[in-house]
Amino acid sequence: MANNARSPRLRKVLVGVAAAALAAAGAVAIAQQKTFYSWGSSATGTSQYVFVGTVIGMARQHLPGVSFANEAVSGTTQNLDLLSRGEIALAIASPERLHAAVHGQGPYKDKPLPARVMWVMNEQAALLFTKADSGIAGFKDLKGKRVAIGPAGSSNELKNAFLLEAYGYKRKAGSKSDFEDLTTVRLSHPEAANALAEGQIHAAIATQPIPDPSFAELAVKVPLRVAGVDADMFGKVTGVYRWLWPVTVPAGSFKGQDRQIVTLGDPNLIIAHRDNLPEKVAYDLTKAYVEKILPEMAKQTDYLKPYASDRQALAGAWPVPGHPGAIRYFREIGLKIPEPTN
């Protein structure tokens, strides 16, 4: 009788154990089915790094079968190198390097990269930051100064060197970013903000989304002067570097900046490897970003508000073709797909 009395309880235990085992097996199976992709952003602490981290965090609830990892990199050049080696599937890139990579030009000669645009992330503005009491009013006052131009190998180093060249500063023979009449320093933007605060440099050029968090934080602690590219220099700058367009920086973007600044800038682009990011994943990610993630991020991030209010801006000037998955989604919602810039 005792054995018979225990049998129902034993059966319940066995059933419970079996159910737990099945649940565990199901969880393992789901985890095994999840696909992982690495996404190259930028240096830790930059707005690009924060952007990718935020998108990844919010994407989890909308793309349960996909997981992304935010990879900190020095900038566009490293992103494109990692993309070409298949170590990442998505990245942030600026237009000039992306165009060269896709068309096999310059350092990418004979090895074109099948990178494609997902969407425009935001616009960047080229700004000069100095201490308010430095006596430096703008780009024309940098002779003999120590100037940070961005991390080594970054698109900032490249474009800001062209900007200085357009202003008449003379490059050293055979150098891409060293000059005879001023000293360039290759620092990340957080490093440059610290160096400026400590007096190790006289000025920093940052072509970044507005407001760049490093210099916005510095402006709260140290009075800064913020200057844009002079309007009478727009033609000269774009004559030596065509990948810049007029950009407006609203008054109050940085503490102490009481006037609107019109300068030059370029877009940050979210890109993906055409073959390593499947069309369905690209479609699902783009749809989730546009419909769910972007509207929420725009509530807290001013530079994203224009894209939340005008979706066509996401398909703005593309230097190369779009990813098939992104294009399919954009066409479904009636956006005009741009012709790539030659």
C-alpha cells in the first residue's frame, strides 16, 4: 500500500523533471537559433558608440532571433577594414571612405568592398573648439598652434586635414595630416577635450554630430569658443574635399554658444556588408529602427528628431547603393531611393 501511495507523487516528480528538461532544452534550442552580428561604431564615449549601443539594446525586444554586439573602433577606416575581413557585419561610416572602398579606389584599389547603406544616421558639423580666452577666433588663427584633428586613421583625421589645407596651411611633404605651420595631434574627441582643458593643445577640430558629448560636457566646466568654417571658405574647402555640405548648428548647442553657426559637415551612415547581413535581417532591423526605435530615441536625442519627423531624410544623399533589405522596406513605405553619388 505504501508503495502504491507513493506512485502518484513519484509520477508527478518525474513529470516535473521531464517538463523542466524540455523547457531547458527549448531554451538551448532558441539560443542556438539566435544569430549574432557585430556592429562597428566608434570610440567609447562618442555619440556614435552611444547610438549603436542604444539601438542594440532596444532592438532586443523587436528582433528576438537576432543579437548584435557593439564594437568600439577608432573610426570609419577601421570599420571598413573589419567589414572587409568579415569580422563585423554592420558599421558606421562617413561618405568619402565608403565611396572609395566600394569603388576600389585609393587604399582599396583592386579590392572593392561590397558595403551597402542601411540608412542615414545623422549629420555631422565641422567645428573648432578653443578656450574662450585663447585669442583664437577661428580656423584662420591656428598658425603655430597645437591642434587636435581626430584619432589616427579616422575620417576626422582625413577631412580635417583637407580643411586645414584649404585654409592655406602647408602639409609636410609626403604626409597626410602633418603640417609645417601648425602641429596636428591625433586624439579621440574625449582625449582632445581633456587635452584642451589641461592646456596641452590650443584647439580641437571635431566633425561630429551635434552636440558632441565630450565638448558639450567640457563647455559646462570651461568657457569655450565654438567656431564653424567661414562662409567665404566654403568653396575653397569643397574644392579640395567634395564630401562636405552646409550644416546649421542651432544656438545653444553648447553652453556659451548664443548664436546659430552655419558650417560644413557630412552625414554618418549606417552600412552593412551586402553578403554577410542577410536581406531579411536588414529588412527587419530597418523596419524596427524606423517604426519603433527611432521615435523613442528622438524623444531624448535632438539630432535624431529631423529623421523621426521626416523619414525621407533616412534615404538622403547616399554615396553608394543601399542594402537590398533596407531598400525593400523603404520602398514599402513609399520613400524615394536616392541615386548613389558618383
